[in-house]
Amino acid sequence: MRRAAAALAIAALAGVGAGVAWAQQGPPPPTPIPVETLAVAERLRDQALEQDEAYEIVEDLTTRVGPRLAGSEAEQRAIAWAVAMLRERGFENVRAEPFTIPFWMRLYDRGQVLGPNAQPLVMTALAGSPSTPEGGLEGELVRFESLAALEAATAEDIAGRIVFIDEPTIATMDGSGYGMAVRRRGLCAPLAQARGASACVIRSVGTHNHRFAHQGGRPRQADGANLPAAAVSPSDADQLTRLMALGPVRIRLEINVAMSEDAPSANVVGEIIGRERPDEIVLIGAHLDSWDQGTGALDDGAGVGVVTAAAELIGRLPRRDRPARTIRVVLFGAEETGIWGARAYAAAHAAGLANHIIAAESDFGARRIWRIQTRFGEGAISHGRALQAALQSLGITQGSNTANGGPDLAPLREAGVPVVDLTQNGIDYFNYHHTPDDTLDRIDPMELRQNVAAYAMFAYLAAETGWDFRALRAASSTAEAP
Ligand SMILES: [Zn+2]
């Protein structure tokens, strides 16, 4: 480990000093980072690469609390766990900021093929689905190869039947295949109901061939729909398609759910208070809630571990090395059912958003970070280049200035807060995402260390340098360094 850290440190120097390489990529060059500041950042990196605090946090959360559905009693336990955990790890101003959400929870869900080929289906109810009538709901399947095909269909094709959308999800490193596929999860029910269907079933939004069904959705269906809706595993979707080639297929769905209007949730906040500018906030976040089939290790226990461990490392610096600005860790509640926590945070802190200097969220699993993207003012792109140069020793490349910042940062981004994506390799993320297979054993502790190192360097540099990431025009580089 020590040898690796030394090699990384040399690579860092090469990266930061490589003015020639930057010049080849064209202007603007990276803003210079003061030598002492970079030295502290590199010390944080080396410490992060030799410890498993993040892994221990995910292990504790996924073991003691387990699944923690938004608005449930389990999420309340997760909130209490997070408050205690942040206090124990030395964070300041630790608190839960409560809000309420519309609640949906599946109590049981079962499906089966009826008739001469009778067999069970592996499926899960989609959020927002109502319960089926006593004894279940039976109907004949009508298959569509895509959401677009369902949109083009009429009631004549569908009325009284169970719509089945069998559209694949493409695996990509940046998760773009998910973005394309996920629309069917929310739109199947309203489109099918408008055409007289009795229920809707989708091929899971997932990129694997294991026999797990992927959860997801909002606590209430779109457009006022109220139609039983479920996702079958990709293997079961293939099986249904083969069965349909033999003749008409009838299935039975049994779904029982609980719903309520004002379920409690909360965001959990902890801070490392800044040495000189305590009111200026560098926010690093993740979400605390998860779906209920797995234990939410990748989504998003890993993020909770990464941002907490990164900030804790900074909090353990000697007083004189504490960064100038405050680092605020926000563990958002109720992300999965509609970024409720993110919206509650933006509303509660609306008056202080101008003091949110920059924000980043870890919510894409636990694999290595390979790229940094920013969404800065034009005049701050050189700061983004400087951050990348510092992170280059961790194998992190430069992306564009079109970052999204993660789901829970959407309201902040829309309010003009500069955001960063520390993009993880998501090539297999949607194999596990929202399934029973999202468990601790999917996490490689060494990859998690690299994530902590990247977040610690990023948060420290953003908090210490005094850079203005909203800047529309570049300041002169010498005047820039504090
Ligand atoms: Zn997530």
C-alpha cells in the first residue's frame, strides 16, 4: 500500500506540473494551487488510500438497519443511526431536518403464468401500484417491444388485457442506457390505463440476465393513474416472450400495498466548520434511504460511506490545516421515491443557497471514479482543470462542463449552485440497482478507498482555495490564490 501511495504521489506531481500537456489541450490552464494546500490534499489522499472507514460505515448501515424504504419505520432507524454515527465521528452541528412525504410500500407481490404452461414469475410491484382485488387479478398479456409501440397502440389492441413492455436496457459506463429505459417504469401505468388495460408489466430496468426484478417509481402514479403495475426479471421477460410465441398467455398478479399521505422522513446533516469562512458551504452528499429488496449497499450506502469518510478525514486535520470554508455532509432522505429530501433541503435552505459554493453527490455505486465533470461559470473552468490535475494521480480524467451533480443536487443546480460529478464506473451498476442483489458483498473495499481519496481531495481543495465557481469571467491567476 505504501509503495502504491508513493507512486501515486509522484504521478500527482507530474500531473500538476504538466503545463505542456495542458497547453496542448488549449486554454484555459488550471488555476495554480498553492504548494502547501496541495500538500495537505495529497496527505488526505494517501490516508484515504490506506483506510476502510467508508466500507465500515456501509457495513454498519446495511447490517444494523438493512433496507430503509423512504417514509418507513426502517428509514427512521436509519436517520437515528446517521445522527449518532456523525456525532461519533466528530462532526459538528449534527441534526436531522424532518419533512413529510406521500408513502407507498409493498406488503407482498406475486405473479404466475396460468394454464397449460403454469409457472411462477419473479416480479416486484412498482411504486405507486395499487393493490389488486382479493385473490389477484388475471388477464391475457399483450406485448409491446417498446414504450413508443405502446404509445402508438389504441384501446382496441389493449382493452381488458395486461400490457407487457419488453424493452431492453443498454449497459453503458455512464448510465445513459438507464436514462433511456427508465421512462417505461413511470409511463407504463398511465399509458396502459388510458387504453383500457387491466394492469401493466414491464421488463425490469436492469442490464443483467439474473433472475431479479428491479424496483422503482414514485409513491403515486403519473397523471392520476391507479393501475396495478409490476416489473418482471429480465429472465422472466424472455420466458414470457417465448411462451407468447406458443399462444396466448394469461397471468395472475397479486399485489398488496400500504399507502399513507404524511409519512415522516428527514435529511441528516453534519459539518466540519470552516476556519475562516464558516458561512460558505462546500456540500458533499449521498442518500440514506433505499429500496426494500436488497440492503441498499451500492444505492446508496456506498455514497454515505464515501462522503462521510472523506469529510471525517478533513475534520481530523490539525486545527491550523482545517480548510477555510465549511464542509457540509448531507445524507438526504427519501431520494428513491422522488428526491423528496433534496427538495425539502432546497426549500429549507433557500435563503442560504447563495452561500453554497459548490456541491457533489455520490450516488452511482462503489466502483472507481474515472472522470471529473463540472458545471461552473465560464470564468471558473480553470478551477475545474486544477481540480482534475490534482485528482489525476487517482486515475481521474477531465470531462466536460455539463455535470448534473447527482439526483439530490438537481434543485440546487437549478438554483445556480455549481456542481461537480466525480463519475464512477457504472458499467455493472444496473445489474444490481434496486434488486435483492444490492448487498455489501458487491463492494470492493479498495475501489471505495479511491472514492474517498477523490472526495477528500475535492472537498478540501474547494473549501481551502477560496475559488469562486460561479465566476463568469476569469480572475488573473496570481490574484486568485489566497
Ligand atoms: Zn441512489
